[in-house]
Amino acid sequence: MDKNEFILSATNIHRQFKTANSVLPVLKGLSLGIQRGKTAAVTGASGVGKSTLLHIMGGLDRPTEGAVTVAGVILGNKTETQLAAFRNETIGFVFQFHYLMNDFTALENVMIPLLVAGKKKGEAADEAEHLLEIVGLRDRTSHRPKQLSGGEQQRVAVARALANDPPIVLADEPSGNLDTSTGRRLHDLLFQLNADNDTTFLIATHNRELAERCDSETQIVDGKVFDHITRR
């Protein structure tokens, strides 16, 4: 794929949610494209549809109308089983809450996507240990989530997102539950991973400092693209 081609694209995305008495439109004809190897921020007020957009672009949800293409693959053409396999191989996810499994160690949490992909246990353990070393947690491999700080938990979540070497990572308010100093360290980690691995990052955030560090920023208002800024 050419560096200038979109590795992620959403075209005319609509998403409606049915309630007991009405239909709630959240996304209303939104289109967006992200180039390979870039960092892109999606910003806007709470409830504007940032998380919904990330879920759709990551294949966790389907649009009511419109098309999403990820790494040349049209997600709407895939079954749920095919989507699950595709996500595990192609897309890493980092959420505001880490969603680590409390009964598993940091190492075991990072091993899960590798095992799902069919890696043998020993190979998965070696790769997970290497990923934890990359995020600065080599000495925390045997710790369970409750034995880790909030920042350490999020770094484990980042390591898990990098399992299977996905070309794309979607991050939804990744530092939203962290204090300012810890959040900045997490941001530094994300941008270092982008620089080192050419990983594409799409980040939904309220954090202005994080958004302004990204190569581009798309602001959503009332379910549509209000403004798009390209910085580099």
C-alpha cells in the first residue's frame, strides 16, 4: 500500500440507535480518511459520536449506512467471525478503561491476542515479554492489574494492543483516567511507537495537548465533520 493511500477510511457513515420510542441519530454522513503511519486525533464534545466512530472503524460495530475500509478490506463484506479474526490480526485497541483481566498477570493479558491468533504458549510468552519490555514494564510481568498503578495498567493495555504487530491502533481517550504527568508519559509512548514502528494511530480525545501533537485532527460536531486540520 502506498504511504499516501488511506489505511483507514470511512465514507458517508450514518449510525442510528433505536430506543423504545424513537430513533437517535449519532453519526450523520461522516467521512474520514487516515494515511498509513500517521497519528490522527478525533475531537468533539462528549456524546458527539467519537467512540461510536472508533467502534465502527475498528469493526466492533456496524454503521446504519456507509462503508468502512481498513488496510484495503471492506468491513461490511465480512461476517462477525471473519471480523473478529481480522481485528485480532490488524487492529489494536486501547480504551479509556484498560479492560485487563484481573485474574491474569500482565504477561498473560498480553499473551491473549497471540494465543487467539494460534501462537504456541511459549512463543506467545516470549513475544508478550518483549512487548512489556518495550512499554517499560519488564519487571512487572508477573503482577496482576490490581498490583499495578493506573499508568502501568494502561501501558499493559498498549502492549496488548501491539500483540500480533497490527498496522493500526485505535485509542479511545487513552489517558482519560490518568493524572496529567502520567498521561503525558503515555502520550510519549504512543508517539514513540508510531515513530519506531510506523504504526497508524487514530485517537479519540478531549485532551488538547494530545490532539495538537497528532499529524491531523478531525473535529466532530452534531455527528458530522466540522473541521479537519492537517499539521504534517
